[in-house]
Amino acid sequence: MGARCYHRFVPAPRSPYYTEDHEALRSTVRRFVEREVVPHIDQWERDGALPRALYLAAGEIGLLGLGFPEEYGGTPGDQFAQFVATEELCRAGSGGLVASLMSHGIGMPPVARLGSPQLKAQVLPPVLRGEKIAALAITEPSGGSDVANLRTRARLDGDHWVVDGSKTLITSGMQADYITTAVRTGGEGMEGVSLLVIPGDAPGLSRTPLQKMGWWCSDTATLYFEDCRVPVGNLVGMVNQGFAAIMSNFNGERLGIAAVAIGMAQVCYDEAVAYARQRETFGRPLITRQVIRHKLVDMAQDIGATRAYLEAIAWRVDRGQWPIAEVCMLKNQATQCLEHCAKEAVQILGGAGYVLGAKVERIYRETKVLSIGGGAEEIMKDLASRQLGL
Amino acid sequence: MKILVTVKRIPDPDESLKFAGNAIDTSSSKWVANAFDEYAVETALRMAEHIGNKDRLAEVIVCSVCPKDKRQHVTQFLAMGADRGVIVDADETAMDSQTVAKLVAEVFRREGCDLLVSGKLSQDSEGNEVAQRAAGLLDLPQASFAATLRWDRGANALTVGREVDDGVETKTIPLPAVVSVDLRIVLPHSVKNGATADDHKYSDGARLASLRGITMAKRKKVDVHTPAALGVTPSSHVAVAGVTAPEKRAAGQIVDSAQTLVNKLITEAKVL
């Protein structure tokens, strides 16, 4: 049984973008979250990781296969299906859940697009079934968005690549079985970058966990490669052609981050409304106070505008366009929307929003990872300005 | 073996009630599947599937009386795994339970089914009538409020555990038959079909429609009949005398001891 939703201000089924199939997907993911996630999420946050059984359960309903090719166990889905799934996962109020459970969503698209048939057949089916965990490793201690200058090197030695270097802030880095890793296989600059799928048990790979402000249930790690040997067949696409694949992958990641930000902002709004209806101050429910209602309307307005922006871009992406400047601006719009909504939700909940265990407390701690991860706000503005010819 | 499962759409029970005159206003309601019908479909699927083997032991047909263009609940059950659907195209809100039972019974006859599985009631009207009436119309044995079910395929019979006020009544009925199911039928060990290992543990609750199931559901066959084609004239012999919202619940009290509680139940609530 779903939670009461009378206060949701945007009845999604009435939107022209969504079909019955999207609503069926929403229902499945919502119930999956209520059944498999909500009862356990606080414990997983304390544990600092998600259990592998959760990946299997998500694989069983096909959630992990959404948007991947059917021949490898996926289920086709458009951008709106991705958004619906993300929004429903967000209802658990844990960004770490979305980030880690769906980390294959940034790690596996390059494999699905550019990998050899053998690599796809080896890697994709077990990941989409939830038997294996996948991650993407781009960021290094020396830089994140500056992919053209990454330092982790891979040299060819017989039928193996030998990798040396390190990666950091890698989502699902502690548990990942397959790590799609950006390495330098050629000279300096963007022409020398390749992508390799490094198995989690590859000799020469070691990992250390990172303690973070938020996303506690996401097992973020620093990875170290010392003479780490990777079969040549694990190269994704052509050698030294990885830069374009990474840049293209960033677009999808940024759209996904915007979806998470909107989903979490909606949770903030829902939590704030529910609390304001129930909480009485000076003899009257908080929601009867004009100052509170105005805060809530400002939140609803921000979420509605941002959702409309995302849907407009998603519609274009489904038609084969990748409007890079708009994706950058959307990511900033969405993460600013979340910062606004999380701040106001904690304010409306007051002390109750400051205590560990409240969804809005957790979301408040998780705002920064979204405005920094996948390309910081400032990087997004620089890229957008270049794309706009400014 | 053919199993017919009745399924109904209802206004979302989690939405606030709205009233229009002497009726509940459902004009802006979100319609959802009746939860007990999910349990019925889950029961039929557990009977039909042979876990660890691709064989199906039964065909599962979901049947709904509803306007043919309001079939999302039927699609949902096809996505869960039912094989095909039958829709009786009619405004079910204008019918009484007897008319619905007649339509269901006629579909059962025409399809040549062996078992009718229903949820024990629908959450909107809570009538708890259709399965029993259909059993009467079909002149078939019935077991209502099933909490456990074992299919003995050799004897062509069902052994049903029914939760009643003073315990669990166990009833064996020959097929063809009618069964209505209660909530506990979807516990992990409630349904045995004689093929899947008896110790197999199903997930707790009705299964979720998988994304692949959602994609495949639209390709499954759904036959549409009219009541006239089934030889049934829609009617209602039930007159609504009035519709009112339940009284608002008064604030609770916290008591400091069991004795105080008992005293209050005697002197204030007057229920003891």
C-alpha cells in the first residue's frame, strides 16, 4: 500500500510525457523500495554499504537492466522510464542507495555501446542480474573533470594491460566486481586515453574506503593499481579513443544526477508538508502559518520548474539529441533546487530535521555531493558557456 | 488446468474521500488494482508455475468487469505473469454483486475453467459476495478466505486452510471449484502445487511486475465481451440509502497502568 500522496502537487499521470507503462514501472519500483529498502536503509547507512542481496532483488525485477539491450538481459526504456525509476528510488531518502545500487548506470553504458561482443557477453548479464557490481573510475587524486590530463597509466605486456596509478571517490569502489576505468595508454592529452574494464579480483588492485559527509551507504573508495594486470580483451572500444566515450558518458551521468536532485527535492517537500500538517505550534498546525506555506510554495515552484526543464531535455535526448549546454545548466538548476528544498525542509522540521534518522537531515548532508560530483557547478558553467559560444 | 482470476479496479484507498451529493466523488480518483485480487493472482501463479522448471501446470486468465478502455489493472496483472485476459466491457460501478457474479460465472463456463480464484473482497465496497455467488450460480464447491492451499493433482482436488474465528478450518474440495483468498495466502509457504518443492520459499507478498513483464503485458491476448454477448442484462437491486464519512477519530490517551486502562474501558469507553 502506498503512502498517502494527496499533497503531491504534480500528478504525473496527467503529463503528456508518461504512459501507462511508465506508471506500471513507477508502481513496481515504489513497491520494491517500500518492501526491500525502506525497512533496512537506516541500518545500511550505518553499515556503510548495501548488501549484495539487494542487487539480486533489483536484478530480479529488471530494475538494473533498464535501458540496456535485451540480448544481454536488459529492458529497453526511454529517459522518462529512467527518471521514474530514479524518482521512486529517491523516496527512500538516501542518495547513497541510488548512487551505489545504480552505479552500473555510469559504469556499464560505455561497455554496452563500445565493448566487444565477448566483453559484453561476459560482463553485462551478471551485472544486470545483480550478481556482479559495476563501477566507473575516472577521478584521480590529482583531478576529476580534467580527464585529458589523467595520470593512471596502462602499458601493453603480451596479452595483458598493466595498470599503475590510482583513482579516488569511486562510487561502489569497495564492492565493485567490474570497474570501467579511464587510463592513459598513449601520449599526453585527450588522444591518449582509453577505457578498461578492470575485474575486482585483478592482481595488483587494492582499495581503501572513504568516510564521507553523506551517501553513507554507498561504499566509496580510493583504488590503487600496482602492476595490475588486465586481459587485453577488457579494453572498451578502440585504444586511445576513450576520451569521447567518457565525455559522452558524462552527459548521461549529469542527467541522472539532475533526476536524483529532483527526486530528493520532492521528498523534502513531501516530508515538510507532512510535518507541517501534523506539528502544532502555539495551538495551531504549522501549515496554517503563512510563512510556512510560502516556503512550501517556493519549494513546489522550484521543483515544478526544474522537473519541466528535465522533461523537456529528456524528450530531446529520446529523439537522439544531446544538448550539452542544457544538460549542464539543468544539472546546476536541479542541484540548486535541491539545496533550496533541503535547507527549507530542515528549517520547517526544526529540531526534528536535525536529528539523525530524519530523511531531510540525510538529504541535507547529501546536497553537496550532487553539486560537486559528475562535474562541479563551476565546471558545468564553463562547459555551458563554451557550448553556447560565449 | 485453467484458472480464472477475478480482478477489479478500485479508487485508490490511500486517497482522501471526496463527496458529491449522496455519493463518493470518484471523478478525479486514481484507480488502482484491488489488493486482494493481487493475492488471488499470486495464488494462481504459484499454482501454475513449476519452480526450477519451465513447464506451466495451468493457464492463468485474469477477468475483469470494467470499461474496456480502463484496463490498466488488467495490464498490471498480465505484467505480473498472468497468461491472458478477459474484459467484460461495462460500467461495473452501476452493477450489484449478483450481476458481476453472473458475468464471471458465464466467462468461467465459456472458457471451460477448472478453478475460480477471487480476492475475498474488494477494498472499496467490501462486499465479500462475488466468489460465493459465482459458486452458487456455477453449482460448484467453494472454500472462502483461504489462507493456505495445496493442490493434489492426482486426486484433482484442493486442500484449503480457512482462517475462521476459532482457528483454522481445513477443507478438501474437488475441482472444479471456487476459492476466495485472504491476505495470508501470500506468505512464503502458503501455496503448494505438488510440483514445486514443498519447502520452496516464495517472497513474502504478491510478486512485483518485472520490467520485462511490463513490456510483455501489452503483447498478451485480451478478449473483450459485452454483457449482452454473455447473455446477462446489467442491473442493480441495491439502492444506496446514504453515504457519509466515518466519524473523525478522537485523540488517544496515554495511561500509566493496565489497571487504569481497564477502568477506562469500563467507565469511559463502556466496552467491557
